[in-house]
Amino acid sequence: MTIRIAKLFVLLLMAGTMMAAAETSDGVAVASDAAAASPMAQVRQDKSWEYGPFVNGGTGIGYRSDFQFLSAGFQAGKALTPVLHAGILTGQFELGSNIMPLWQAYTPSAHEVTITPKSGKPYPAIIGGGTYRGVSITPVIFRWNFLTRSRRIQPWVQAAGGVIYTTHKFPGVQEVSQGTPGGSCVWNFSPQGGGGFHYFIRPQRSIDVGVNAEHISSASLGDRNPGVNASIQVQVGYTFWR
């Protein structure tokens, strides 16, 4: 179900970007005298602050496809440059950050598996699991807001890096009957990248949709670094502009 939702939001993202691009003729900035009639042009011209709540839902990919994620928090950012002209990439650079007091991962409950090493005999192992709770902060979000002539749609792409703290080691500790027990860590890093768009429902108010690919790794702070190689995170938020 989560994968279907992610695919739906990817389609919405593509549709929003194409709709905005269709309203762009030659990439020239909207004239200042039109800003008052266009919520998008107004915040672009003013290099406004943006801030607001959001919720994330996601799923792991590959061997972590049975991992599900839910988080919620608050995000803020500000455009730091005027419109920079670069052909189809014309737009503004924005720097932002977010904090998620609610961060949860839902994983399979503890169960026994058989580990088959590259050399040696297979052996049984118990992999811990269940629900993990914690908090996350993404102190740096580099975002590029594309220029369009749209009055309401602002597409963007971004790259970011964050830190996750969980009350128990994530992913679960692996208890093995032979060899060195594997341990992860309560601290993980979350490099990520993706895209999305703002849809202005009225001046200085927008509904936001984004899709991120996120990697979760302890950078070997624990005995092992099992991590989550890739996950898809879908974000929906509401933004105030000032």
C-alpha cells in the first residue's frame, strides 16, 4: 500500500512540474508589477521565509521492503538569491532545515533466520525488530526552486543530510550462536535527495508535496552497519510565507 502511495505522489510530482513548465515561455522572471496578482511571483520577488508542519510516510526498498516509516515535524527555509538565469534550470537557491520530534520505524518482530556466510557453515540467528521510536533533525537542506510563470505551482529539487536518534539500536541487534554478535547504533545518518512542489492555495499559503530517496546508515558507529540502503519517503506539508 505504501509503495502504491509513493508511486501516486511521484506521478503528482511529475504532473505538477509539467504543468508549471507548460506555463513558462522563455524562463524570464515575472515582472514586478505582476507580483501582486501572483502568489508565486510575490514570494519569489520578496525572497520570503517559508515555514510550516509536515508529515512523512515511507517504505524501505529491496531487502528492507518490510520496513515502514512515519515521521512528523516542522520545516523552515529561505531563498538566499534572486532568480539566477541558467536556461531550463533558471531559478532560486534556498537553504532550509527541519526537525522531526516524531520519528518511527515499523519492522518485523524478532524472528529466527539462517545466516549463510561467504565461508563456513550456515548458522541460526535471531534478528530483533518491532517498532523503533526516536527523533530526527535535518540541519541542512539545499533546495533549488525552478522559475516558472505559474501563478500557483513552484517545483523544486533538493539534497539534504540529517541525523536520527532512536531509543534502541536501529536496525535491530543481531544475536548469533557463533562468531561476533552484531550491533547497530542509536545514532544514524540520513543523506537524501528528491523533489516536489508547492501549490499556492492563496497568497502566502501553500500545500506542499515531496518525494525523497533516503539512505539510513550509522557510518559504522556500532559494531556493524546494517542500515537501510534505500527508502522512499513521501512528504505532505502546509507552508506559511513571510
